[in-house]
Amino acid sequence: MSRVRPPPLVTGISPKEGPAWTKVTIRGENLGTGSADLIGLSICGHNCLLTAEWMSASKIVCRVGPAKDDKGEIIVTTKSGGLGTSTVSFKLLKPERIGILDQSAVWVDELNYYDMRTDRNKGISPLSLRPNNPLGIDIDKGKFPLKDLEMTFPGMSGDFTSENFSATWYLIENHAGSSFEHLKMAASNLKKQANKKNEGSLAYVKGGLSTFFEAQDALAAIHQRQDSDGTERVEGSMTHRLEVILNSASETADTLFQEVLGRKDKADSTRNALNVLQRFKFLFNLPLNIERNIQKGDYDVVINDYEKAKSLFGNTEVAVFKKVYAEVEMRIRALRSLLLEKLLQTPSTLHDQKRYIRYLSDLHAPGDPAWQCIYAQHKWILQLMQDCRDEFIGGQRVCAGVLDLNGDSRPSALGRLGHASSLKRGASLQMTRPSNWRFESPQQVQFVEKLSDAMIGQLPNFWKLWISYVNGSLFSETGEKSGQVEKSKKNARQRQNDFKKMIEEVTNRLVKLVRGALLPTTLPPAEQSLYGGWENKTELPGIWLTQIIHTVRGCYEALSALEIPNDLLQVIQDLLLDLRVHCLMVTLLHTADDVRNLAEKEDWLVDNEGLTKLPSQFEQCVVHMLQSLKEPLEIKPGEINILQLDQVQDQATDLCVSIMKVFISCLEQLSKNTDGEVPTSHVAMDLSSPDRFHNTQECPSPTSEQRLLIILSNCHYLERHTFLNLADHFDKHCLTGSDKITRVSVAAVRELDEKLFEAYVERRADPIAGSLEPGIYAGYFDWRDCPTPTVCPSSSGVRSYLKEALVNIIAVHAEVFTISKDLVACVLSKILATVADEMCRLMQCVSNFSKNGALQARLELCALREAVATYLNAESNGSFHMALEALPPLYSASDKKLLEELLNMFKSSMRLQLTCFQPAYVQPVKR
């Protein structure tokens, strides 16, 4: 196509926006030379050529079709200029549905108002003709759950057709992500819609002005046609035909709209009637609504409806209203009975109790529901504690918890107090004793824990209910309820003494039940049968009593935190004092039994220091006892130091002394046991020590002499270390009387030490001393007639009896050294004193010595003295001196020289045997 004119250019359009089928005027340049030259016209992508009307080269009139695009250009195509361009755009608005009663300047396609999914025409509800998007902006659905919106806006709706429409709900639901500019645009659209409605007919006329012009032109043409045909009403004339058509249209319109207008008038009259009867409808439906709300538990709604009905119809004189209101009162009385029954039910939470009391108060229930609830709770707590005791006494409790002795034992009753650690428990349904029966939780312990659970779980709510009753917080401080608050306070002031007696009764019941289980002798005889009954249960050891003290203390602290007056809780403090004293005494008595049983654990295994495990086990037993007494001796706020009580202090000191004496008695008993009573064992040495015999690994059971030495070594260790360590532990744990305990214990162990030492020395020294005299005079030896001692390799001049005595002494040395090096000096000194005394006696009994006899006697005395010189004391030195004085003196130099040579020969020949008597041999003991 050859172009002879410039391409079309659209420079303006009026209006610039509108719904589909809006008539627009297009202005521009080179829009064609005529209707035949115009071959294309599109607005927003929709072909509008069929509705186009070419007016001039700069003006075209057409209607906008239903385009897919919301906004687009206006493109004109002509034969002479080709495809054109546009500098403006048109915005296509979504069509607004027009109601069947709305005015419209254009013809409305009625197909939109019928359901085309079925064969029959079904009218759509006028509500569906309302716009889906009244704001005129894009909908941006938020992610807010419907349940959250319903909770935030109770009784409202996001549907703008609803009577309870909430604009905030609608914006959150449909425009949560819209920007502020879009919302401003939406507000502008709403203003336009409002202005359009306010303008009324004027707006209607302006919106369809072109249509009116077209109608005017049509009427003018009709009038002109009528003038040409004549104005007479002639059958078949145009005027007659037009009259028939108009009458038919009027009748058709009446037929169409008469039913709609009739229904509208009927609806208005019905609505007015319902508004008038709404007040009375509330009363007629109230009995049924009360039943439904009671079943749902909506007591607040029932109370509000009742208050409203009472204010409206309480004093009515209408018979019908009186009858209905009487039925309402009957149902309210039934509700009062139901709420009172729920209030007095046990157990119940404090929240529920306060709620029911408020409901009964709002319903003007007779009496004092709050005090009735307090009284019922008091009786229930007492019965709960008594039932707990009866349950345990009746043997219904078969489960036992297991105590972890390696951890901190905390009763379960204190779990709600926020303690960091708790008592570790297991469950067992076995009736027979398992292998760890010693660690089962006794019945009394479980009873006290459950009792404390009941007290801690119920008494705080009981106290808080009373406080709310006293300060009037059971009722809200509003004008209509201020009288109830004052009445509650007045009743509380009158019943303070009664409530104090209730608290005293509860605490006394708790204390008596615990005393009946643990301290039955502290109860009066008349009450022992009521609160006791635990006679067939074994007495609890200290560890369980400590746990019970912990439980009772936790109960007292929980009640003190409620700010209950101290005088009401003093009975619990008195119970704690008695429990602490009882725990102290029982622990000391049981410790004495445990110490007494230590003798059965003696295995006679000796360490490097000559000690068995017995002293260490004894010390550990006492230290463990003191550690277990840490909690009973601890002084909590409001408690006293039980060790400051003179009687308790004296008893505790005496029991501690008895524990020491019991252990010393165990040592003494072990020393007296015969070989048959000693467990099969052996004396073991540290083979790594150079001070021990390497060939001593497995030996028979220790002899009675060896046991004496072992016990002597243990006694020395007790005196020098154990008792001093225990004294420090006594002072550390604030147990008074440690000086007396140490003094008496040391005296007792010294007494045992002396007794055992004398017994061992007697057993070892007497055989050696007794063998001297037979050895001296063996072979009819005579001091008056004996050969001269000679120096030769085969003989040192010292006779065999003395060597035998030295060997026996060496054997004693070896035996003592094997057990305890520290005992060697004192044992040998005592034995040598006995031997020296015996030699002195034998020498003094000789009436006459020959020269050779005197030399022989002096040789043997000197050889013995010099061999054991390291272990001689003043007594033995004196005996040797007296023995030498009983001998004739040596005057000859040759005799003296011979004596010296004989002594040297003796020392040389027995050098190995005599090494044990040398001080240089003594090596430090490993410690």
C-alpha cells in the first residue's frame, strides 16, 4: 500500500477511563478521509471498528469493548496513512453490576442476572450484584488465620454485606500488603462512589447525557413523523400504534416489578414489627438460652441476661411477662444450687473456687458461699491427711522408692519449691525383698512425703482463699458490687478467730501424724491409738530421718512463704527440734552398732606402716556419721542449735565416747580370739618395699602373737592420728565435747595398748628367759670346774645356749619388724630387760666361780650385752652391770686379752645374724 498521507496520530481521548461499552471520543491528526478510509481501530487491544463512527479527520466516536488489558493505547489504521500511533492511553475499569432497581442510562444485558448453568432461568440474589472489590484496587490476601481474626474482632465480620461489618478486619484480610499510596487511591475511589450516590438524578443525567441526546433525537424524529401522519387517533395510525406499544410496556413493567416492590413493602413492615417485638423476644427466649448456656458453661452470659431481664421485667404487671419471668427465676435457683455444689466439691483449684463464689455473689445466693467453701476445704484437708495415715497403716502402700545414696536425697514433696536436685526414685511392685532391700524407702518416709505433698499442695490455696475473702478481692471493685465487698470484709473480721483455729487444727494434725509415725512416745496416751499404729515398723536409721527432716523443713518453708503468722507454725518448729534431736541420737547409736560390726571385716592385711584397714574404716564410719548429721545440726531461720541444749550436748558427747570405746573393745576382742575364730587370711606385705621379706607372699592365718602386734600397731595409729583427725572433724561439724571425747578415747586406747604389749612381751620373753638356765647348766656344766675358753676357727668360746637365745631374739625382731618397724625398739627393749634380769639372777645365784668359770661367764655376758646394745635401756644395763659385779674380776692381762679376742671372734662368726641389731640397718619406712 502506498502512503499518500502521514500515519494517524491519536492525541486525546475523552473520557480517559471507563467500563466496557463506554462511549468515547477520539481526537488526533490524520484520522482518515472518511468512513471508507478507516479500516482499523483498537482500544486496549480490543477491536472497536464495528462501533466506530468517523466524524472528521481529527475526531472519531466509538464504544470501548471488553478488552483483556486494563490499560492500553488507542491505535487507528487508515488506508491512506497506514498504522498509526498514540500519545495517550485509556484505562478500562471493571464493570459495576447494576441492581434490578437501580437507574441506568444504558441498556443492561439481563443475561448477567441469570444462572446459565441450568436450563431454567434462576435469578441471582441482589447481594451477589454488589461489587467484589469496593475499594477499586488490587486485592492482596494476607496470611492471617481466620481464627485469629475472629478472636481479635469478636462478634464482627469482614464481609461488607454483613450488619456487623468491620472495616479493619476487611483491610487486614484483603489488603494487608497494599502500600499507603494504594490505600489513598482506594479512599479516593470510595469518595467518588459516595459523591456519585449523593448527586442522585443529576449524576444519573450527567453519566448518560449522550443517551439522553440520542433519546431526544429519537423523540424528535417520532414527533416529526407523527406530524406528517396526523395527530388524530385513527385506528392503524402511528400514534395509535405507539400508544398500544407504550401501554403494553407499562403493563409489562408493572408485571415485572410489582412482585419485587410488594416483597419490599412486606419486608419493611416485618422488619418494623420485629424491631418492636425484639425487646419481648429476649424474655421469651431467655429460659431456653439459660439452659443452653448452663450446659456450655457460659455462666457469665447467664448472669448478664438475668440482670438485664431483672431490670426490665422484675416489676412488670403483665401476666404473660410474670409467668415467663417466674420460669427464669426457677432456672436461676437451680443454677445457684449447681454452682454451690461445684464450689463445695473437692479437690478443686483456687481459680475455680473464686469463679464460683463470684457467680453465686452475682446471683445473690443466700448465705456466705465464700465461708462455706473455706469450711469445706478445711474439713477436706483434715480428712485427706487422716486418709493418708490410714492408707499406710492398712498396708495398701506396697510400692517403695529406691534412694540413691551417691546423690543428694530430696523428697518429692519439695519438687514444686524449685530445688535444684531431687530424690531419685524407682518403682517396684514386688512383695518380696529384692537384693537391695536396705535402700528401699521405708513406709514412714513415704508417709511423711505424701503428707507434706498434701500440705504443700492444699494449704497455700486455702490460705490465699482466706486472704481474698479478707481483702474483698473475690469481688470486683465496681459501684454495684462495693456493698458486697464491704459485707465480705465485715464477715471476715467476725470469723478471724474461727479461721485461726482452722489453721491451728491443720498444723496440729500434721504434727501429730508425723509424731505418731516417728516419735509416738511424745504423744499423749489417748492420742497414740488415733495417730500411731506404726509399732510393727522398724526404727528408721539416721539417713531416712535426715530425709524426713528435709521434707518437714521444706513444708515449713513453703508455709512461711505464705506469710502465715509464726505462732501458727510454731508446732512445726517444735516437731523439727524433736526430730533433729532424735536423728542425732539414733545416728550415734546406729554408728556404734556399725563400729561394733567392723570386727567382722578385719582381714589382717597389713600395709607398709603395719596397719590393717580397720582404723581407716573406723575413721570413715565416724566421718560419714558426721556428714550425715550436717542437715540435722544445720540451723535454719527460726531454729535453735540443738547442741546448745545441755541435756542433748551431754548425751551426744557420751554417745560419741561410747563409739570410741566400742571400737577399742573390738580391738581387744580381736586380740583374744583363738585361731579357730579368726577368718582364714594371711599377713600380706608390700613386696615392692626393700624393708620386707621377699619370700613372704602366702602365709597361714596370723598367729595370736602376730595379731597382738597388728592390734598394737593399730592402737598406736589411733592414738597418734585417728583420734586427732576425728577431733578436727568434730570441731568442723560444730559437735561440742571433742576435748573430752579425745581425752577419754586416748586413755582407753593406751590402757589397751599397755595390756596387749605386756601380753605379747610375756609370750615372747618368758620362753627366751626360761631357756637360759637349762642351757647354762646343760651337760652338768659347773662354773667351778670348766675348761678355759679357747680361740679357734670352730668355736668362739660362747656356748650354744646364748647363741640360741640370740637367735630367738632375732626371730622376735623379725616378727615385730615384719608387722611394724615402730614397735621393734620398745618390744626388744622390754624382752632384753627380762633376759638381762634373768642373767643377773642366774649369776647372783652362783656361789663360787673358778678362774675359767669367771672368764666364761664374763665372755657370755659381754657377748650378749654388746650384741643387743642398741636396744638396751637403763633397766637392762643395770641388770648386766649387777651380773658382771657378781663375777670375780679379771686381773691378768692375758685373761683380758683372751676375753677381747673371744668377743671379736664371736662378733665375726655371727656378724650376719647380729646385723639386725645394728642402728645402720634401720631404713625409713615408706609412707
